[in-house]
Amino acid sequence: MSRFVVRFMKDVLGENGRQSEVCQCTVEVDASNEGDATELAKKKFCETQSLYEWSLHADRIQVKQADFPS
């Protein structure tokens, strides 16, 4: 199993009229691959945000394998 950091990102419009990207939530999961990590993170995100669909609060998902120093 590998550890993954999954970020739920949202595009928002600021006061100055410029679009920016914000992280709605960061979830760390242990999974065998990126696909499994994504699905686990979606489930956790929905549970913590009381949602039935993750895309109601985020536009996209970023998945990166956690880097640990050796």
C-alpha cells in the first residue's frame, strides 16, 4: 500500500473579478494505486462534507503520492 494526498480543488471568482483556484479539502489515504486512492478520498470527502456527490463542492481532484524522506 502507498500513501496518497488527494486535494479537492474549486475555481472561484474573487472580489477583483479574477478567477483563482482554492483547495476545498485535503485527504490522505492508503491505497494500492491512484484510482483506488481517488475513490477512497471521494467517499471520505462526501462523508465529512455531508454530500452525496463530491463535484457539488469541487471542480477537480488532484492525486499525488505522498513523499516521505528515506
